Amino acid sequence: MNKKNMRRVSILVTAQTLGNLEKLAAISGYHEIGRVVDKLVREKMISLNPQERSKQNEQFENLYRKH
């Protein structure tokens, strides 16, 4: 497992949320619920700031076009 600047956190969730996190982990092929939390937070931050996302897409497209 590649550890990239990881931190340990403890969260309190309902039984239903835990079940949903476990389902998402299984669907995504993750072995840890923390990776699901990372993915959900990343997606939420992107959706909250669509302007930044389009800047990232533009940078990626410019980089891709150069090669």
C-alpha cells in the first residue's frame, strides 16, 4: 500500500452510514473505508468549486496537447 501523507482520524457515524461506506468500499475495490471517505470528500470539494475544476481540466488538456 502506498502511504501518501496519511493521517489517522476517528469518526462517529450511524450504523446505516457505516453500511453504506462498506458497500461503497466493496464496489470501488477499496480495502479501507478511509479511502471511501477520501474519495467522497474529494468529489464534494470539486463539486463545490467547479471553476477550479475547469482550470484543472484546462491545464490537463494543454499538457496533453503538447505531447
